[in-house]
Amino acid sequence: MRLFWRLIRQSFRLQLTYRAANLAGLATNFFFGLLRAAVLTALYGARTSVAGLTLQDAVTFTGLSQATIACLSFFGWYEVADSVYTGEIAADMLKPMGYFSYWLARDLGRAGASFLMRAVTMMLAYALVFDIVAPRTAGHWVLLGLSLLLSVVVSFCWRFLVNLGAFWTPEARGLIRLAFGASWFMSGFLMPLRLFPDWFVRICNLTPFPAMVNTVIEVYLGVLSGPALLRALLGQVFWIAILTALAQLILRAGVRHLVIQGG
Amino acid sequence: MRSLLDALDLYRRLIGMQIRSELAYRTSFVLGILAQGLNNLAEFATLAMILSRFEGIGGWSLREVAFLYGMVSAAFGLMDLIFSAFDPGTFGLDVRRGTFDRLLLRPTNVTLQVLGSKFLLRRLGRIGQGIAILAVAAPRVSWTPLKVLYLPFVVISIVLFFGALFIIGSTITFWTVESVEAINILTYGGTEMMSYPMHIYGRGLRRFFTYIVPAIFMNYYPALYFLDMPDPLGSPPYMAFLAPLAGIGMMAVALAFWNYGIRHYASTGS
């Protein structure tokens, strides 16, 4: 456990050093946020509220979805696959901790730094330009923090899982790209899931994707309460359990495969 | 004349080589096309679901937005196919690794060599998706011979427009080595922005994409003409026909900058 914490801290500090890259990324996120805010404003037109979301909620959504991109590594994450291809995995396997936990620790550190540099800054910049909503009570903030942490872990499990494809094929990048594509549409990243037709939302809810983005956004906006809120958070925990178990299972098979090939 | 024909022949052979090498991994190639096509189709499907819930955007129906979207998407795909090698992200890598230096040593035109050094056939997925959406939207247009004739010109203009942005982005990497994020805003942000009728944006954004980066001439004004829609901002009708001018102008600026960059190119030394 101490090792786990140290890895988190190291990875956190490493990510903090990429200041210029993070600033540039922030500019892109901000531009896309402005764009989507204009689109949603035009969509709402004269309406004040759609599916329980006010225009103010919708505009806040555009900021939130852009703020979480870096935290969740939403545009592609090939680190595990790359370590298989370069052979670095051999050294990582010798480390005195599980391969899954090793990467989880690194990813948590990275996400923490991204949270400070890309998520907090993004929402502050947004607050300057738009009249956005924010949680009002301490309890709300605590729930938001919990939900965000769970989001990062769900997203990590999914990314780790699809990266394992690299154990079997040298062309896993295409597969991983496809997997990321699916997560953009079904997670509520492009548009709040509430605004989609019911049948589509029901399909999405059978996947882990809403637990990555949609849940944390709805917790932030405060549109969930009581049992619905509890169900959403438990949903995140549920997907972490399922995906972790699956990842461990496939990882074991993958490692066996790798060793047979001679590493 | 002679040298132009030679150049075309060289280009054809370089591209042929790229296509053959891409087709060598057949499964990967098919997966690549599918991934591109599906991703873009899903993107449009989400847009369609949202637009039908809100019954259009800014006074435009789903079909009208689809026309705009299909036109921009097909043209961007075509640009991405032809100008693959000028993608600032990968071009920056070539500059950093010094692979670009190798091209400078060969006794033939550098621009042609860069153009011929990559040709990502899997972009056909996106082109196909754009054409399919355009075809679905086509019945909305009351076609005239002039419209039929003008559509390819608009598509080529958009290709030139985005190609110019790619070339400018790549030239900047001569100095910065890393790809510059601002160019991504213009290319990827630009395609998304141009997929919606531009009168929905605020004045600042619209001015920027009129006077600094002339995107509004490439999609919005031509679309108004094809769809016979009035401009809520009251622009004169001839604006629809400025796309080729803006496209060629952008490309001329980009090539001038590119040639300036090559003349002042100092390798990273790696």
C-alpha cells in the first residue's frame, strides 16, 4: 500500500511538469466548450428547460465535459499497449506489485495532476465567461469528489482492458481506437444523455460508459437525489468490480500467452 | 510542361507505393476503414437524435444540417487522404526524428515528395460516410444545373482550405518541432464548427472565422445557396460563390509560408 501511494505521488509530480502541453490542451478544451455552448444555446432557443436540464445546466455541461477529458484520458490512452510492444512490460512485471495495481497507481497520480491543471482551471475559466451552476453544500461537493474518483477508476479499468488486446495482436491500436469511439457517444460526453431518446439511453445504461462521464455530470448538476443518486454511485462501483475482475482474468491469460511467445 | 508531366508521374508512383503497402495488411486496412466510417456515422447519429428532439437548430431542419455536415465531412476526409503527410502531428515527428531531412537531399521537389510520402487510404471510410449523408440530404435541394456544377467546386475549395491549414501547421513545426495545438483547434474544431449553420455563433467567433480564417465562405454561404435559405444576417447572395477564391487564396498563403519555412529550415540535428 505504501508503494501504491508512492507511485501515485511520483506520477502526479511527473504530470505536473508538462505545463506547456497542459496549457495548450486547456485552450483546445475551452474552444470546444465555447462551440458546444453555442450549439446548445441555439438548440434550446426559447425553451427554458428540457428533460430536467435548464439552459444554464446545459451550458455548465459543456464546461464539465471538457473539464473531465484530461482527467479521464478520454481521447486515447495506449500506454499499456505501448509497453507491451516496446518490451518495457518485462521490467514492469518484475516490480513487487500487481501489474494492474501498478498502472492504476500511475493513472491515479496522472489524473490527480490533470484534475488540478485541466479540470479546476477549466471550470474557473468557464465561470468567468458564463453564468454556470455549482454545488452549494459541502455534502454535495463530497459526493461530487467521490463520484469523480469512481469515474476515473471506471475509465481506467476500461482503458486497461482494451489495451490488453496488445497481448494478442500487433495491431491493437485500431481496436483501442474503436473502443474509445464507443465511449465518446455512449458516455454522455458529446451531449447529456438525458437529451437522447429513451431507447438509446436504455442501451447506454447496459454499458459502463455512462458511469465514466454522465454520472459525475449529473451529480455535479444536482439533478439526481435520494435513491436515484445512490443508484448512480452504486452503478459506478458495480462497473469497477465487473471490469476489474474481467481485466484480471484477461491479463492472466495474456501474460501466459506472452510468456509462451518468449516475451 | 515536360517537368509537370514528370512530376505527376513521380507523384502517381509514390502514391501507388503507399497504397500497396497499406493494402499489405488487409485486415488492419478493413478494420481501419470500418473504424473511421463507424465513428463518424455514430457522431452523425448522435447529432440526428439531438436535432430531432429539438426540432432543428437555429431555424434549420435536420436535413438541412445534414447537407452541411455531409459536405464538410466528405471534403475533410478527402483532404485528410490527399494531405495525410501534412498532418501537423505526424509531420512534427518527422521533423524531430530528422526523417524530413532525407527528403531535402533528393534531387526533386520537396513538396511533391512530402505529398507522396503518405496516403492513408482508410480515410475512404470518412469520405464514404460524408457522401452517404450528403446523398440522404440531397432531395432537400432543388437542384439546378448551376448547383450541380458548383458543388464539386465547393468540395475542392474546402479541401484546399483545410489542406492549407495542415500545411501551415506543419510549417510551424520547423521552428517549434512539436505540433501546435492551436492548429488542431482550427482543423478539428473547424470541422465541427462548420457542421452547424454559422449564424448560431456569437459575433466574435463569426468575425474570426470570416476575416482571419475564412471558414464561413467554405460552408455556410454555399449551403445557403444550395438550400435556397435566407441569411438571417442579411449577406448578399454573391457570397456563396467566394468559396473557390477563399480556398485558392488560403492555399497560396500556405504554400508561400511553406516555401519560406523550407528556405529557413534548420534541422534539429537528430
